[in-house]
Amino acid sequence: MPTYDYQCNNCEHIFEVLQKLDDPDPECPLCTCPQVTRLLCAPAICTRGDGTASRVESEIKKRLGQGRAGDALRLADKAVNLVGKRKGMDKIKAARDKLRGHLSPGA
């Protein structure tokens, strides 16, 4: 089951929930407000290589945290194109595809 990050629309508390994709959105654990927003976040990536993939992951997370999802996607695209088949880059490709899905109109 995936983990999702949410932010309460009332108290702005950010929290994490382990749930199925089709489960309803949870209520805030602090104020019990039912209005929450699912946040866009980078997936966890675990690699054993030269560290390139983990550095790229770190930078993607940083840019997402700054609200720069478009920049994060461009970085993932650039990393995949430049580094290609290095160990761990298949996971960066998956993260890039997930970001594309979130940023596409109607997604």
C-alpha cells in the first residue's frame, strides 16, 4: 500500500497516511477537519550505485518542497537523458513518470 502526504485545509497540519488508492481522504488527526489536500511528493528511491540517483532524488524532493514541481520534472528528465543506464536510474524514470502524471492536465 502506498503512503500519501496530506495537508489540513483548516490547521495546515501535514501528515502521512498509509492507504489504498481508492480509499477516501482521511480527516486531520489534529483538528479532525474532513477537508484535506493530498500533496504532491517524490516517491522513495533506494539505490546501490555511485550515488547519482540518490543525489538526483534529493534534489527532486528539495524542488518539490519549494513548490517547484515543473523544475523537479525537468531535472528528472535531464538526469534520465544524461545518465541513462546507471544503476538506480530506472527508479528515477519511475519518479519522473509519476510527476508527469501529476502535472498533466486532467490528472
